[in-house]
Amino acid sequence: MTERLFAPCPRGLESALAAELAELGAHGVTATDGGVGCSGDEALIYRVNLESRLASRILLGIGECAYRTAEDIYRGARALPWPLMFERRRTIRVAVAAVRSPLPSIDFVTLRVKDAVCDAFRNATGERPDVDTRIPDVRIHVFLDASRASFYLDTSGEPLFKRGWRTSEVDAPLRENLAAGILRIAGWTPGTALLDPMCGGGTFLLEAAAASLNIAPGTQRGFGFERLSRYDAALWRTVRAAAEAKRRPALALPIYGSDRDPRAVGATRRAFQRAGLDGVATLDRADILAVEAPAAEGIMVFNPPYGVRIGEQAELAALYPRLGDRLKQRFAGWRCFVFTADTRLPKLIGLKPARRTPLFNGAIECRLYEFAIVSGSMRGRRANGPAAQ
Ligand SMILES: C[S@@+](CC[C@H](N)C(=O)[O-])C[C@H]1O[C@@H](n2cnc3c(N)ncnc32)[C@H](O)[C@@H]1O
């Protein structure tokens, strides 16, 4: 049976996610603000949960209704066959998101949808499911636009960027799907040298290593679909086995990471170990200004500290011009991608961005700046060539 699906993602990654979902076999792929709509069968639901590196969740469309009041939404939700979708013993949580909704209280809508689900169960079984707002078995999502409410079951459970291999030891780690999306936008492909000289918890490096070795990002975690009545354990085993068969044995890859903070390097090393990828990447403790190019060409990608504190801002303003010089001296032939919310960066680094891609890190509007590096002395001569900035 073909199902209607919606995959939310970090804003700015929609077209990259659309391409990825099409590669994974989704049909009718359409990018919209904040996510991608598509369709597919049960096997596709399992496959995209297991293999998508960019989606935040995979939501299964279960119904929609027109509304003017919260009671219209209650009636729309109450008409859905909830007791057929999951068992009464499952805990639930309802999440409502709204764009241009005229309703004064989203919390009230959340409450009324929860009531509708519980009333449907009470009517069918005499008992209602419990609510668990922390770790629910079943997550129900409602999306409101100006006049329509759409209801979804979350087939992912925990968001898909939780791969299950990172430790929570470092500050401000990027979400894994945002890091994977940045690698895709950068045009990085397995085999190309990758360097993150401010690696923090190693998110870019781990995503690149997993992609290089065809390791499905969901290998080490469970999914919401396993708690729905429609769950087909045999089909899931087949989908998992197909993904596992594509996996390559771990070997040393041209993936390089460093950070000036030894704790960050340690955290990255441990995350590689947890992922079963010990020794796959080369990791060092180093200041970014001391890093040498590990290959004649490649892709450098990093996200500097946000510079929220005043001292940090000044430190970054002093670092960037020196970094620009260092890149020109040591990284000719490389493409350098910097992901930051700091709009001073291009001016301070003294390089003209070849491209700037707007991307959101949660609610923070950021840019992915691309700099094509040509050496200081070569700049004039190559300015009109293919590597021109
Ligand atoms: C925002 S974090 C990077 C987060 C990382 N992308 C992740 O997903 O975990 C910035 C990192 O830059 C490092 N850093 C700051 N200044 C540095 C410098 N001059 N040289 C090398 N690393 C530096 C910090 O120690 C921190 O780990």
C-alpha cells in the first residue's frame, strides 16, 4: 500500500533531502519549507528511517480535516481509527506545529487531540492510553496551516539525527543530519579527503566515515514504527539485512580531524570507537593555525565557536584574518566550507566566498560559506581560471 509521508529536516536542506529520498526509492518527492513530502510503501518507511542521513523524522500521514475551531480539530482527530493503529498499553505524546493558524492556543489544540485519541480508545476498549511527554511509545504530530489540520504518526520515534554513537561530552555539537546535509551541499563524496580542523565532537567526521563505509545511520538505534500495530518484523529484518549487506569493512580513510581542545579530540575518538570505527579517521590535537593540508586537494569543513561571549567574538575577529592567510599559504587546491552565523566572517577572513548557502541550525540562521583556495602568490594568475574565487 502506498503511504503519504512527510520528512522534516533542518531548514535549508530541503532540496538535498529530496534528492536523498528519491535515491532511496521514494516517489512523488516534493520539497517544501522545512521538509519533504513523498510517498512509498512499508518497506520504504523502514528504509528511509534506517538510511536517510538528512531527515529529522519520517511522519506517516493518517488523515486531515478542514478547521475553524479547536473543536473541528477534535472531531477530525476523533474520526481516525486510533485503536487500530497502536495498542492501548502504548504511551502517547501529541505535538502540534502551526503556520498561519488563526487559533489562539496551540496548547489547547494539543490537549483536544490527546482527548480525541483517548476517547477513541475508551469507546473501543473501555480504557485509554497514558501520556508520556518524555519518552512516549507513540508520537502523534499535528500540523496546522490557516485552515487545514493534518495528522501524522511518527515512524521514527527519537529524531533520526540521534544515531546512537556520539557521546554528549562536547559543547555545541552539530546535529548529525545537519552535518550530513552540509557535506552533501559541499559536494563531498567518499574518497575525497576531508578535514575538520575544529572538530569538536567529530560530527562531520563521523558522518563522512559512515557514508564512506555505507554504514546506515540508524544501525545502532530503534524506531517508532516498531511500536505501531502495522509493524512487520519480517519485512524490517529484510530491510536491515539489505542495508547490512552494503556495509564495507572498516579501514583507514582520508578523513582528518583536529581541535585545540584535547577533550574534543578525546570525545571524537570515543565516538568513533562506539560506532565501531576505531582508527578509521586521523585525529590530532592542534590549533587550526598549525594544521597542514593532509592531501594535495580536498574539502575542509568546520563550524567555529559561535562567539556568543564578548571575549570569544574578539578572539574570532583576531583569528579569522590569520586563518585566511594560512589557508592561502597551505591549502591551495582545497575547497573550504565554514558554517557559521557570524556574518563578519568573509570580510575578516579576507577571501571572497564562491557561494553562501543559508541554512538553519535550530532557530539560528547561519550561512555555509564556500571558499575556493588559491595560493597567495597564485591569486592574480588564477583569478579567471576554474578555481577562481
Ligand atoms: C562549535 S564547536 C564545533 C562543533 C563540531 N562541529 C561538532 O559537531 O561537534 C567549535 C570547536 O572549535 C574548537 N576551536 C576553537 N578555536 C580553535 C582553534 N583556534 N583551533 C582549533 N580548534 C578550535 C573548539 O575547541 C570547539 O571544539
